[in-house]
Amino acid sequence: MSDKSNAMTFAHDLWQRVFKQVRQEYPEIDSRHLYIDSLAMEVVRDPRQFDVIVTCNLFGDIISDLGAQLAGGLGLAPSGNIHPGRTSLFEPVHGSAPNIAGKGIANPLGSILTAGLMLDFLGWRPEGDGLRDAVRSAIRENFVPPDLGGDKKTVEVGDWIAGRIANR
């Protein structure tokens, strides 16, 4: 869990209290607290140490963009706001990007990887793996849009991925 309770004592005291209470209910889960600035440094130093990061929307938005850039850019970053056993929301980290709408240069891979997260959540792991495999193939074969150094249009990449999945 990450907050800035050392500087925002009143605003983040609630986060601290709830985190301490909830972590006692799950002693089998390794958990710790980091201030957001320390978390940002740790994500850059060794992102593999984190499976889940719990934080407020503001810090989550910043850290998800940082993590996305470490992985290759916003166009590759899937995202899920997951409530186990309940309704969850899945969307790519990059959002809708209205400034490039209609230009055919949007990277669909983050959306496709987000669909993979949703499939996993719904219990369709093989289908989610298929989406991830197709995305890996597109990157390996450089069938990617301009933000990843390629020259393919959004629709071309999407059609290529769909074809890979259909031929699986």
C-alpha cells in the first residue's frame, strides 16, 4: 500500500488505518507500506517485486503510467480495477486519446492486453493467454503501430491479432 501520510497526515490517515486493519485479515499475504516517492523509486529499481499496489486514484494513475513506460509505453499497458468476486472494470492505461482519434495511429495492444486481463478474471485463462501470445508475436515480428517503431495502422494491427487468434 502506498500513500503520503508523512506529509498528508489527515488525508491519508484513513488509508493507514484501513490498511492495518485489512492486512490482519490476510496474514498469508506479504504486505508492506511505502510512501509514494519510495514506491516510485522501487518500481523503477525492481518492478518484479510487486504483484499488486493499493493506493489512491491520483497515485495509482501516476504509478501505472510509470510502470507502463518501463514496459514499453502507454500503448502496451493493460489495466483492471478488480473487485474479486464482484463487478470489475477493465480499461487500457492510455485511455481514449482523443487527440489522435481517426488518424489510425493509436496502439490497440494495450486494449487487447486489457481484454486478456478481463478474460483471466472471468476464468477464461487459455483465451487470455492466446491474446497475450498474439501480442508477443506482433511485437516480435514488428507488426506494430508507430509508437512502438512500426508503420502499421491501428486497424491493421487489430486485424493481424484477430487473425493470429483465429488460426490458433
